[in-house]
Amino acid sequence: MLSPSQLEIDQEVFHQLPQEEQNDFIRILEETKRLEAERKIEFYKPYPKQKLFHDLGRTKRERAIRAANQIGKTLAAGCETTYHLTGEYPAWWQGKRFERPTRGIAGSKTGELTRKGVQRILVGEPTDEKQWGTGTIPKDCLLTWSRKAGVPDALDSIVVKHISGGQSVLYFNSYDQGREKWQAETVDFVWFDEEPPEDIYFEGITRTNRVLGPVYLTLTPLLGMSKVVARFMAEESEDRAEVNIVLDDATFYTPEERKQIADSYPEHERDCRTKGIPIMGSGLVFPIAEEEIKVKAFPIPPHWAQIGGLDFGYDHPTAATKLAWDRDTDTIYVTAAYKRRGADIKMDSPTATHASALKPWGDWLPWAWPHDGGKHDPGSGKALANQYREHGLNMLVESNNLSFTFPNGTTGVEAGVLEMLDRMQTGRWKVFEHLIGYFEEMRMYHRKDGRIVLLFDDLISSSRYALMCLRFASVSPRMHRKRKHRRRDGMVV
């Protein structure tokens, strides 16, 4: 029985109560603590990013939480797994639902890590069988289990009572068992805790093909921009989504605790472990601290020249950026960004939608574009650049991609990238701080085997096109009108 010192009541007041009331109070508190331990799932209240992850399950078959360490990503997936196994969905739930008992697979890199992570979250402390039933799966729902051979205290599967009266089954697998272990019967859902090898990931998807059930992944991308990570970050699909959770999103930490946590990591891992940014190491194309190029947005002086860059989307999003050029200091500012997939546009002409979103930047604004804009669209038979012209954008006459040579005699992608890097290092390339998507691409832009990986680079590429055509940048017509008026009567209106 709990002692009075453990009660949330003033000790003097407690001792003044009659003995019978003291005993009742202790019994109530013990029962409350038992329920908190054995019905832990009822106390799960997701913070906004966790709830977004759950909500996306209603429309997205593949989901990922790409996140910092210790911010509740495994807990979120564990609670969702529990809902699917028990059928006891909370009132706030707007995600995927099963109205029948389910079969699922959950696992991590090794049997030990599966035990320490997935099993501990779902079942309870692995080394103390008396605590099995104090995880997210309620104790009265945990019916039976089978143990895994070769890994102490590890489980191979569990049977869970479903609200319908039936029974759900969950299998615990690990990546080091190989793909064959994942070639099980059809299941309703799969949970990968930490990043799996590509072949195992696709085997997990295959196991859910018959029911098109959810496949969800929780990871901190310490392996860098792998194929599985790139699937979520760089490959567009209407059936796939990721939620990036950074340390600042974890509302249960104080600002002081967040700083202490961040400072505890080595510098080369800090962004990965606090922001979920894949480790790129020496492969980063722009190894620049974001704070060095971020600036608050401000009104662009009318005498500054401006230009837009447009990256056409085929199997990736269409992206655009707007640059402003302060000739006096030779500093370029990225002031606006746009990025959208054609597949997200429910109409026959994505080009018209993109153009209408960009025209408010200024119908006078010159637009740089890559050489593939000269290709003819199969549907209309017209070159993409001409389509944008017809929709009112001031497209430059020629594509820029290989038509410009920098002063050092170089051309092409490397030339533009090196010019951007030089400007960043010398304080002559700035980006408005609210352009979050631009900074996300900078964090991912990397080299592999010495060559730039052309993935997740749409905004970066559009700004590079604009930079390579900077000589065509123009001031707004309003500035031209003022100059003409000044020449006529010496006054500015």
C-alpha cells in the first residue's frame, strides 16, 4: 500500500481524516495509478505534429515521421498500432480505421533494438514480465504471447483482444533476419521503427498489397539520404506523406531543456538528432550555417533589378524563385518561392495554375528557364516555355542552362552551384527567412561520389537558373516611369 507521503494531499490534512477515509483515499489512488499503468493508451494526447501523422493515415498509404531523437515518434506509432490491434479508437481519431481484428508486423534493425523499442512501447518493460501490460496495449487486452528464440526477453508475436470480441495478432520482426522473414502472409499494416533496407521496406509494402493497408515508418535519418528516405523526401506520390518533427515541436520540453539537449550532440549529428535532417557529412553542397544567409523580409527598393527562375516539373514539382539584385553591393536576395506538383492540380492545365500563381510577382518580371522548356508537351504539342508565355509570363527568349559562361570560364550545373556557394561564403547571397522550403532543400543538397545528387532540388535549381541569367534582370516598370518623368520636369511623382 502507498504511504501518505506519496499522496497528492497535505500531510497534516491527511492525518486529520478518519482512518476509514484515509484507507479509502489510498485505495482510490492505488487504483488510479494501476489504471494509468495498465490503460496507458487512454492518457495519450498527441501534440499537433503527432496528430497530423495520424490524420494522414486516412488518405496516405505510406507515411513517415522523420524526426529528432526523443520527441515521441515511437510513442505515436505505438499508440496507432495499439488502436489498430484493439479497435478502441479515441474520439479525436481521424486517421485510418479497421472495423475488424487485424494482423500486423512491427520491427526494427535488430532483435535487441526491436525489444528495446517497439516491444517496450507496446507491451512494457521487457526484462520484467510482471510489467507486461503496462505499455500502450492495455493489460486486459494482452491475451497471449510467444517468445523469440535467441534474444532474451524478446517476443516473437502477441495476441490482442479486439473490441469486436475477436483477436488481433502482431508479429515482431527485425531487419537483420533478412528479407525472407518479412515474406509472411498478408497483413493489414506494417510499422518500421528506424530506417529499413530498401528490399525489406518493399517486402513490407508487398505484405499489405491485398488490403492496401498502411505502412508507417518512424526514423531519425542517421544513414543520410538513403533510397528509403529519398522516397519520402524527393519522390512525389499522392499515396505517400511524411511529417518532419523537430525538437522545438516537442511541447513537453522547456526552451532550456531543448537547448541542453541540442548542445549534448556532436556538431556533425546535431541537425539530424534535433531536426531530423539526414546526415550528409562532407557531401553537403552548401556547408553554410543557415543563420549566415537568413534575413527578415523587407520591401525591395524599386531601383533593384529582379528576375525569376522557373524549374519545369515532369516527374517532380514545378518550382519557381524570385531574385532581387542590389547592384551597389552585388548582393542577391531570394525573396519568393513557389513549389507545387502538377498531380496535385485537379484540372487539365497545370501550366495555367502555375502561371496564375506566379503572375502576381509582376507580369513584367523576366523569367529564366532551363533547356527542357523547349520540349513539346505531348498533350498540347506546344513547348512548355511558350505555354507559360501564352499565360502571361515574361519568358526570356532563350533557355539559360548552357548559354551563359561565368567569368571563370565555367558553364552548367557546377558553375551555377559554385557561384551560389561563393556568394553565400562572401555574404552576397541572402534568403528571406520565411522561405522554409528553400532551406529544407539546402539541407538535403549533397554530393555522392563527388557528383551532385539531383534530387529534392527544385527551388535550388530555379534560383540557379535565375542567377545564370542575372544579366537579364530588370527593374519594375514603375521605376522606369519615374525616370522618364524626372527627365521631363525634374520632379518625381
